[in-house]
Amino acid sequence: MNEIVISGSGIFTPTDSISNEELVASFNHYVEQFNREHAEEIASGEIGPLEETSADFIVKVSGIKSRFVMNKSGILDPAIMSPRIKEYTDEGISCQAQMGEHAARIALRQAGKTPEEVDAVLVACTQVQRPYPAIAIEIQHLLGAGGFALDMQAACSAMSFGIQTASDAIHRGHANCVLVISPEICTARIRFRDRESHFLFGDAAAAIVVEKGASCQSRYAFEILGTKLHTQFSDAIRSNFGFFVQQISTWIPDSPDRFFSQNGQKVFKEIIPLASQFIKEHLSQLEIEISDLKRLWLHQANARINRLISKRVFGREVTRKESPIILDKYANTSSAGAIIAFHKYNDDLKIGDIGVLCSFGAGYSIGSVVLRKST
């Protein structure tokens, strides 16, 4: 048996949650205060007034109704409008490692594996809390796993890149069992004073176990039929922040380019045909008919984008069961989103059913993982 399977998945969901209504109240308070304090400049035309927002606007443009966050109080405080994440110290544990360890232990339990059976730990996410030592090595230490560990970043597609890396390592005999973990503190890179993006992201962690099919004892296994990755340069989604840049450049705490920014219309126009065609081509290469596809677990960024990608893939309107949406409660959790959807919406599938995990995001980067339920 040469097949490789995903034998377990797990997620970590923060305790704190922020509704659209709460977020809007904080944002509008800031807007009212800004416009009042800059009334003279606004009246003279030197600057324009800030515009208030609404919960209905957020739902209309994104489909998001709430989001889980690692720190609620700082985000909702109009004087701060930023999460207060405890700074890592030599004596402490990084926030990302705590999130990742929690999700990993759930995935291991579902797979029927112990940490000692893990040969590699890959942290695949958008951004890590520090450049070194690797968050993956810290999680490896916390779990008591063996082998090797490394961090890798590919924006919202990081998990797909991690799955292919894990699969390749097993194929080449470098590992028998690999943990791939996406701990995402997305709220740390949002400018909560920006009306167009302050509502987009939430925090969460997701983890999967990738292993040889011959050693799998899980009742929830999915065989990996194929993986496919693609990147092409685009700066439509970007952040100019970097740890070297912070040290050597003039630091402006609220400088918009240091946070997440995007050209939303450009992304919408370009990513839908790119992702939908990518999925169809991958299925065709594996000689799988669209009619055999039962589930699409897509990156969770925007409900309308997901609906249109799914429609192009299936050639028709799809049900929420066929293409699950979790962003209404989680918002965009970057690389963790597709796995959260997979974790919550796969137990109804039957042996032999086929599904596709697909991620897409900044870069542009895109990844597809075709799965078949095997146990």
C-alpha cells in the first residue's frame, strides 16, 4: 500500500468572539471622535471625513457575521483598536505554539496517534510570531515529537503547500507521520481603523495528520489522490511589514502599508477564474469527473467568491453542504480556514466519496488537494 492519507484533523477556536455589531460600535465611535477632533481640517477641505459603517454592510460585502479573536478588549477599545497579544519571553510559550499544540493534539487523537509517532512537524501559515527559533520546533518540543520541524509561509495557501511537503517527505522515506499545523493570529496584522478591512479576519488554528495508508488506524481517513500548487506574482494583496524593516526604517505605528491591504475589486476579478480553472484542471489530470465531486472545502475569505468559484467548478449553483461556509462565524482565518471547513464538514461523506481542499491568496498562491474517503 503506497497511498498517503490525512488521518486526523483538529482545530483551536479562541474563547473570545466579536460580533459585527460590537465591531461596528467600536469603529463608529472612533470615526465620530476623529471627525470631531479634525473638524476644522475637514471644514477647510484639507482632509476628508471618515465614514461610519454598519453590520449590514459587512455581511453584504463579505458574508461575515462574527469572528473569534485571541484578544477582544484591545480590538474593541477605540483608544487602542488592536489585539493585545502577550509578548513572547525566553521563559514563556509563544501564543502560536499554544494554539498549534491544542489543534495538533486533537488531530492526533482523531488519527489514533501519539506524539512519539510523529516524525515531522510543519507549521504552515501566513506569518509567524518570530523568525527563530521556529514555532514548529517549539510545538515539536511541547508535544514530545521526534524527527524534524520547520516553519513555512505561503499566505492563505500555506496549508496546501504544507500538505504537499508532508506528502513528498513520506513518499521519499523521510517520514512516516507528519503534523501540518496552521496557527493564525490574523487580527495582529489588521488595521482596525480601516473601514474596508477591519472586519475581514479572525484568529484560529488548524492541524492535520498526514501518514502512510498502511499504518493508518483512523476511522476518519482520506486518501490523498493528488496535490497541485501554483504561484504567480501579484501585489493586489500585500503587507510591507518585516522584522528587519521595523528595525532599520522610520517606524510609523499606524502606517497603512505595514498592515494587510488589498485591491478588493482586482482580487475578486482575478482569483475566481484562477481558482476555479485550477481545480478543474487538477481533477482532469487525475481523470476525475466533476460529477464525481462531492465536496469543495475552499479557503474562507469571502462568501460571494466561494459561491462563484463553486458554481464555475460544478457548472451550477451549489448547496452549502457541497461547498461549506464557516467564515460567517470565523471570518477569514487565512490558511486555517479550509481545514476548519474540512474538519467540521466531512463526517457525512461515504467511503469512495471525493472532495477537494483548495486554498488561494496573496502571491498569488494557490493549492489543491484532491481527497477520497478511505475509511
